[in-house]
Amino acid sequence: MTEIQFGYQLILVSGPPRAGKNRAGNCLKGWLDGDHFALSNNLKRMTHDHYGLGTNLPPLHFEDMKDLPAPQFGGLTPRQAYIRFSEEIMKPRFGSGYLGVVAGRRVVRNRDIGRVSIVSGVGFADEVMPMVKAAEPRCTLHIQVEAAIARAGSMSDSRKVLDLANLGVDTVRLVNRNCEQLIRDLERSLRAL
């Protein structure tokens, strides 16, 4: 990447379920020495606390079984519990952009020390806007990730396809085959911008 001037302070990674958004974020973290986090981390901590599991349980504790019913969530799958908590408790209490406001504070801290923020799992415009505002649209890159292979049993989720181009945010679409290919494709896309 020595030939490309990287001026982005915020990279937003979106895509359908199981496209490899976190994997892509981790690849970018290593490549850019950035701060990668999933937008849903705070939601998961709050949901765990709501169900009496505490706030110290790692956000990815249920990742390998997120689509299987879990007694910890009263028989709901972890994914269902997170969505229910978000829609029925968190958003009514704190507003629909709450996760983005919290993440925006982290984006500002990273910006102030010259570190790139890489946020995976974005999909709601009202959650994205506080982060884009914190970094500025011209310093934000939106990566839409697709899976190289369609996965059987992939379930839909409530996030929508984001279109941030009207805000002045650069957008690239990548297919997530593996980390090395993802980085090469991103490098190629950045040269074309």
C-alpha cells in the first residue's frame, strides 16, 4: 500500500448475513493497524446484561451458536434476543441511532490519535450517520462485502443495503474470498477512486 495515500479515517463494512463482515474488518485491521469493532458489540453487552448474563461476557460469546435456540435467552436464538432487545427496549429507550452515537465517540478518539476506525456490521442509516459525521464523509469509506459462496440456510436480517454515495462517502463492493484477495481487491479499488 506504499503507493496509495490512504486518507480515510473511518471504514464502514456492510453486507448480508454471513458475508464475512467481521473477517473483512479483521483483515483491514491488520493491513491498516486500525481499530476494528463490530457495531453490535455494545448491543450484545446490553442484551447479555438484560438477560442476567452480565456485561463482562465477551460480545462474541454466542457467535458460533447465534442461530440456535439458547436457554440463556429463554429459548430464543442469540440473534433473535439481540434483535428483540434492540427493537423493543434499546431503541425505544435511547433512540434508533444510539449504537452509532456510542461508536461515533470511539471514532473521534481514534481520529484524534491518527488511527483508522473500522466498523463492521453496519446497516441502518440512523446508526451510521453519527459515525460519518464524526469522521466527515470525505474521510469515510464504505465497503459492501459479498460472500464468495452463497451459504445454505442464510437467514435474512433487518439491516438494509446502505447507499451512502449521496453523502459524499466513497463506496467499493468486494467479494470476500480470503484476506489476501480482499486486500488486493481493495487496493485495486482505491487506485480506481
